[in-house]
Amino acid sequence: MKENFLASHNNFYMLGIGGVSMSALAKILHNMGKKVSGSDVSCGMYVKELNALGICTDIGHPSGKLADCDALVYTDAVNPDDVQLREALEKGITLIPRGKLLAEIAAEHKCTVAVAGCHGKTTCTSMLAHIFYAAGKKFTCHIGGSDNKFSNCAVFGDDYFITEACEYKKNFLYLRADIGVVLNSDADHLDCYGNRENLIEAYRTFISASSRSLCLYGDDCGRGTLSFGIDESAYYSAADIKHCGDGKYSFDFVEGGRKLCNIKLNVCGRHNVLNALAAAGAASMAGIRSGEIKTGLENFCGVGRRAEEIGKFHGARVIADYAHHPAEISATLKSASFCKGETYVIFQPHTYSRTKTLLDDFIKVLSPLRSLLIYKTFAAREYFDAEGSALTLANRIKNARYADCERDIEYFLSDVGEDDIVLVLGAGDIYDIVKNFLNQNSTDIPRTSQE
């Protein structure tokens, strides 16, 4: 008989506890009555949330903190030479990767809904949380971002567990979902998979391990999988899509050829019609009624760094988006097409390997821009690689400028006016850099584009 991991471990220490996914797991463990503590390199937003719950967090990598710990949780980003990881190994403490812990927690619930895909996971997962909340279900949701209502975690019971299924290093293959959702399968994380075929095969494995599944119409996800998409041939489809102004859309939710309800989204971007459609389809598969699906989706007001307005500069709206893949950048640029003036884009590449592998795609999607600033690469877990650097990318695009400090941002935005829009794109620290810049350079006097 398989050991019940959570039943036999009660004191968890988590490396990188301030990360969005790890802090959500920490909150869930805490709610289950487990003793939780951990460490991170800095005191960010999620560390403050954990401290407010009474969860002790150490800044840095201090030794001697594992005396009572019986399980140490780590991510793929943790260096094998980390002092706390070595200490745990020396003491014989159980080690468990983040992805496996997520699967163990999911198994404690009666039904798991897992959302996979290269783009849209956080938004779709958050949408599901709002739907299940509107339906009054007993659920827990693990979110890979900061939902504007729930933050990165919603705990309302243990009947359903809703989570993102991260494809990095095949972490999502730990999960055995009752309802598995695949939003898309664009080429990404090829540093892990080698090629797109291996990535797609991993998605197929994820789907085959799910009791029921939902995939984007046109993707080959295997027999017995329901489909969602714009095409009317999809089992769950969106009909009569309308632009409602300011980048927002409405659509008819159709199941098996029958219209169930009309949904007016409260978030920008046509791509969110697909995210909402996937969430609606998965919720319907879980037995939630169309009226509750409508209410939940219309109450959803977005996730941090997903078309999030973070301030204004000279009257221009500054909008941050997590887009760090060419397909995501393209979708975000389309969602800003309502802008009357110039679109200024500040893009920070995320990892050298992604930029190097998809360099031609980045060049194609960014080249049409007239006002583009490429900020130095957020390396994450990687070492410098000139072939995949931000400077290399900038040099390949005619109208691009390269930046490595806030002063470059100020110079780039010097001519922005109130009819313009500023898009801040990337999954690294560019979000915090620009927010800090806005805080230091706030002004109530707009500059019109005609000046």
C-alpha cells in the first residue's frame, strides 16, 4: 500500500517559500493544520502574506533551521549546493519537489481540475475559482499568480482541487487529474524537452492520465477528449463574439451546439474568450450550471500582470502583462489595438535559452513596433549566453532600443502623451522596475500627444 505522504509528514520547510506557487502551497498546508516555515532570498508580497498568517519565513539561506522539520520542499530553481538542501540530506530529512507535493495535495481532494498549456493557465485557473465560488462549491484553488480577489490561493473546502499544471521539467506529469485541460501547446521550455514533438508528447501523457479531458479544437490530444474553440465544430464553442469597447468582449457559450448563456467578460483581450471558454467547459464537465458559470466569469476582474494597469505616465496608461513568449506578446499587442495614439512597448526577455530558441519568432512579432525598448534579460536559473541576450535581440530589430537601467526607461518615455499607451511585457523583474520608476516619477500633469 502506498504511503500517505501528507498523513506521515507534519512539519514542512520550503525553499523559495516566497514564490507564487510555493507560497500558495504553504497556505494550503497551513490550512490543513501542518506546521510550515521556509526561506527565500527577499521579503516580497507573498512572504508578507505568509507572515500575516503566522508562517515563519527566513530571508537568505540560514543553516540550523531544520531541527524539527520532517519534509523539505524545493523547486527546480534550487541550486544542488544550497546550504539548507545539503543540511536536509545530511540529516536524512525527506525531500520532495514542489510538483510532487502539489500532486499529493491534489490527491487529498475528491476531484482535481488541472489546467495545462503554454499560455493562459493562470487566467483560466483564476476564472475557474470564480466560477466555483459563484456556484457555492467546496473547493481549493492553487493559482500561479495574484488573482485580484483571491491572491494566489483560495481555500473553501476539499471537494474540488483546481490547479495550474506546469509543464516545466514535466512537473505536470505528477498530477492525475479528474478533469485535465490543455489550453494550447506552443513551443516553449525547449531547453527541457529538446523539441516541440517531445513537448506535445508530454501533453498527451498528461491527458491520458486524466479521467476526462478538454483540449483546444484542432489539437490532437487523443480519443475521448472534448474540444473547445471558436470553431462551431468544437463541443464547447464561442458564438456571436462582440467587441464591447475598451478591449473587452462578449460571447455566447455553446455546448454541443446548444446556446447556454451569453457572457460579457470584464477583462481585456480577445484571447481571453478562449480562456473563458476553457474554464466554462471544464466547469460544465464538473456539473456546474450555466448561470453560475456566467456569474463567475463576469465577476472575474483579472490577475496581476495580466493586462494590469499599474499607473500612468504623462497621462498615458501603463499596462503590465506577463507575456514572455512570442504568441503571448502577439495576443497582448492585439488587445491594445484600441489605443488612439502611439503604443510604447518595454519588453524584457525571460531566460537566454527561450530567447535563443525562439529568436526569429521574437523578431517577427516585435519588428512592426515603432516604439520598442528591450530591457536586459531576466536570466532566472541560467548563465549568460550572448546568442540569446536582450542586446542580440535588440540589434536584430530596426526600431528597437536596448536598456539596462531605469534612466533608459525615462528617456524612452520622454515623449509619451495621454493618448498613448505603454505596455510592459515580460515575466521577470521588469514589473517591479517599472512600478518603482512610476512611483519615483509620478505626475498629475498629462502631456498630450500633440505637444
